[in-house]
Amino acid sequence: MKKLIDAVDDVVLDALRGMAAAHPSLRVDLDERIIARADAPRPGKVGLVSGGGSGHEPLHGGFVGYGMLDAACPGEVFTSPVPDQILAATNAVSGGAGVVHIIKNYTGDVLNFQMAAELAGDDDIEVVPVMIDDDVAVQDSTFTAGRRGTGATLFAEKTAGALAEAGGSLSEVAAVATEVNERTRSFGVALTACTVPAAGRPTFDLGEDEIELGIGIHGEPGRERTRLRTASEIVDVALSAIDDDMPLSGSEVLVMVNGMGGTPLMELYAAYAAVADWLSGHGATVGRRLVGNYVTSLDMAGCMISVCRLTPRLAELWDAPVETPGLRWGR
Amino acid sequence: MKKLIDAVDDVVLDALRGMAAAHPSLRVDLDERIIARADAPRPGKVGLVSGGGSGHEPLHGGFVGYGMLDAACPGEVFTSPVPDQILAATNAVSGGAGVVHIIKNYTGDVLNFQMAAELAGDDDIEVVPVMIDDDVAVQDSTFTAGRRGTGATLFAEKTAGALAEAGGSLSEVAAVATEVNERTRSFGVALTACTVPAAGRPTFDLGEDEIELGIGIHGEPGRERTRLRTASEIVDVALSAIDDDMPLSGSEVLVMVNGMGGTPLMELYAAYAAVADWLSGHGATVGRRLVGNYVTSLDMAGCMISVCRLTPRLAELWDAPVETPGLRWGR
């Protein structure tokens, strides 16, 4: 295993130290292991907290900032954050208007966020959880009952963050995150496995000519292991799976071609060309788009495609200013 | 070889098609293979053109936009753009105030940009070339006489772009790019090789426990092949090499921890923590910083560290608004 790290056990903490040093707009608590906006809590503003295992950067810590998350709590690599950590993040951003938890559907995350919400309730902080489960690849998976939460997390964090910034109420902010999740579907494909530092070897084996269709962001098995295919064929598999589940024809969509961490940006753009062709050939209009590494799986090669059927209001929330390390457009 | 591509020969064109579809702020000419700002040429504004082999994305095409480049011309992967292509880019952005060419020091790039500048001169476009040669690792290398051009390219494109946007003259814009190059040093380390699509196999062999200190962005040999080291040790090698060449103590610096394409962002932040510690321990102050994948080498794992000794004016130009696909902060 080759990693740019000091020690396997310290990598998450060292990365947090790096985040703290690199981004004065963030307040990183190394003891509690939370990343919060420097100006949190904002009185009267609904707080927005997310979190999950590390190794998916920039998700979630890189999405803390104006117009998106108020705080993120990173667990160890591919490991849920603990309830006390989620509680600390919730407390750190509570401005009296309640806090929304955005939770990717993995059993550990769901349980720990639930426990944290109960503890926050004891402190008179009202918490509304929103579960993200957009991955159409499989119904249940290694760490999940039901569908896995993947790319819709970013869409929900961005739009709910915009609404919270604009003064939306607790129920309104939670409702828009829920709506985005319901209108989004994702499908991922792995060309290679990734290597968790503590494990020291790839999370699964893929042959030289094999790819995994429907991969999870921790390397969980997908629908099918198959021979290597072209980018256009991979895009067709992914978008067909999405379209089967949520017909896209006639819709204006927000689409993300997301790198899993190890695929060159040049290739992601080549894949996006195929995505744009596919969508226009199937009667969908691309209203907004994002190409790059946003919800990664360490050094995995491959991509995930996420499609959200926009409404005018969701497009407006998407366009609203955001200033985070990982996503940024101007005020 | 596993690549997310359709055909080896089409990957650059397909990526350009993807750029065109993804970024309405850009005008991509698929025939000439140039990426220009949609509003180019801007009358009276100095044009800023860069280019080089593909495979380093977001450099250069991803840095076209407000406050940075006016156009980029991507060659085939790791291959210089041809003179006609550079000429077309120069013509596309010529607003009557002259054009600055920012050229990474690789023999093919230098020759082809020189030829394009002569052709542009025949068309009465005044071109001033600025050569970037910031890599301290080696004096000459596989594709280079003298030092290689790497991370300083981004710094020069950003600051010169800001000055051009603010109405700087041809000589002023060229001078600031030159100044940034003179004040910047870089050093890269590879944990793995990268694979050029047309070659189909890694550009060089690195053992399971080996790394290459002083790697070039095309995989050119560096100073030494050695056993795998920790992030802190790698950072010490890189910053010591930079400091030996350009003493950093007492300076306020702009520092970039740049991923080569295949290293997780989590690890880049861990490396940045070591960089921040090293610099403060050696009497330098970090004034500005950038952590992420900006000047990549396809899927190579590893990082490059670039340090620029700031002046108040350079810091101001760095802070000026920029709106490109690869680098963006608000107006």
C-alpha cells in the first residue's frame, strides 16, 4: 500500500489539521472532530449538519461554509461518526431554529445520527433527520438496508443550505432536502477498487479487464461484474438504470459526473460528453451540471452519475451563492 | 489499462466536447482544438494564452475564464500543441493590446509557441512569451533543457490574468507572470506512475515500496528513487529542496499542495498539515494556500509542492476574483 500519510491511525486527524490550517473560514475542533463554519452558530438560522465516514472528500467537510453545511462530522475512514461527535456538531451550529441532519443511508450512520438527535432533544434542540437513498444500483447492500445514499447528498446539502441561508424554517429546509432526494437517482461504476489505509490492501479484487457496475462508495458490490466497457457503454448502463427507475424524458435535470478519486478529470469530461449526448437523445434537458471529484471513494477509479429532476425552485436554490472549499460560486 | 474512454485516439476530442457541453462560459472550437472565453476577444484587453499537452487537467483549459486565461490550446496527451493551434488561440483572444503566452519549459512547447508567436507577428499581433521553469528537482530532463515548468504555471496564470483583467498593459502583464515564475519553486514526488492512454501501460516502473523524488509531470525521472516514506518525510524532502534553492525564512508565501491525479484529497490535506508545520518551523508565513488537484499527471499518485514568495501586490492579484471551471472565487 502506498499512501501519502504519516501513520494509518492518524490520517483522519492529520487531514483535519490540514483542513484547519488551509481554511480560515472553518473552525475545526480536533478533539470533537467536527468541522464548523467559523461564524456558527448563526442566531435564528436553521443549522445543517452532515457527516459520515472519511475517505469521500470533499464530502462532507469540504462542503461546510456559506450556503451549504454549517458543520460536518467525519468518522474514521469508511466508518460512521459516533453519536457524541454528531451531538457536538449539532450543538455547535444550533442557533435556536433547529437543526437538519442529512444522513446517507448506511446502517451505522442512521443509528448514530438517530442517537445524536435524541441526545440533542434532551438539550432542547429540535432535530429533523433527512435520509438520502438515491443509489438505484441495488436494494440492500453490505452496510445498508434499502438503497444507499450517494450523490444526492451533495444536491441536498447545496439546496437545503441555500434555503437555510435565505431564512427557511426547519420544516422547509428539511422538506427541500427530502424533495431533492426523492427527485435524484445515482449509479456508480468502479474500474478499480480502493485501498483503506487501515486495511492496507484493496477492498475487493477486480481483474485487469473487469469493472463493477453499480458499485457503492465504499466498494460494496453492485449489480454485475463485467468486462471493461467504453465510457459511452458505461454511461448507457448507468443512465438506463436511472431512467428505468425514474423516467427522465421531458425533464430538465441537474446532472453530476462524479469521479471516485482515481480517474483523471480528462476522462470525466469525456464521460460527460457521453452523458450529455445520452440525455439529449432521450428527451431530457440538462439545466445544470457538475463534473469532477465530489463524492469520492479514496483512490477508486471510476465514476458515479447522479441525476436530479429539477423544478424552477430547485434550480434557483442550486444557483444561489455557495462558498465552501469544495464547491463555490459567487455572491 | 483501464480508462473511462471510448477510444484512445478520441479521448482529447471527447474531453473537449465534454468541456463544451459542461461550461457555457467557454467557447470550445473542436476543429482548432482551442478553449476560449465566450466573450473573447475583449477589445483593449491583453490576451492571455497558455497550453501544453493534455492530461494535466484542470490545467490549462479549466483555467480559462474571468480573471485568468483567455484561451488554452491542449495538445494530445503529454504532447505539445501545434503552432497553428496556438496561433488560432492567439487570434481568438487578440483584442488589440497584445497577447501573452505562458509556456511551460518543455522543448516542444517552447518551439511551437515560438513559431506561433512569429506567425501572429505576421498578422500584426504583438506576442510576449513568458517561460515557466520553477521545478527545482533537476536541471535538465527528458523533454527539457533547463528546469521544467510545473506549479508556477497556475500562479502565473492567476496573477497575470488578474492584472490583464484590471487593464494592465502587455509589458506589465508579462512582467508579473515573469516575476511570479522567478519567485516560485516546485518539487514533485510520485508514489505511482501514470498511464498514457495511447501507450496502454505505466510510463515507468516503480516497485511496491518505491517512490520517485523530484518526478516531472509527465513521469520524467527526478533526483532519486527511494523507499516509501511518510508524508512528513516527503514534505521535508520537497520543501528542503525548495528552501535550498530559494530561502524561505522570513517570507510570506503562497503554497500549493497539488495532487497529481490519483491521490485522495484526504491525503493531500494530511500532507498540507505537514507543509504548514514545516514552513512555520522554518520561519516562513503562509499567506495564501491551495490544496487539491490542479496540475495533474493523469492518474499518478503523489503530490507536488509549489511555493511562491509573495509581495503585497502579488497577494492582491491572487485574491482578485476568478471564475473558471478549475479555480473560482467571488467577485
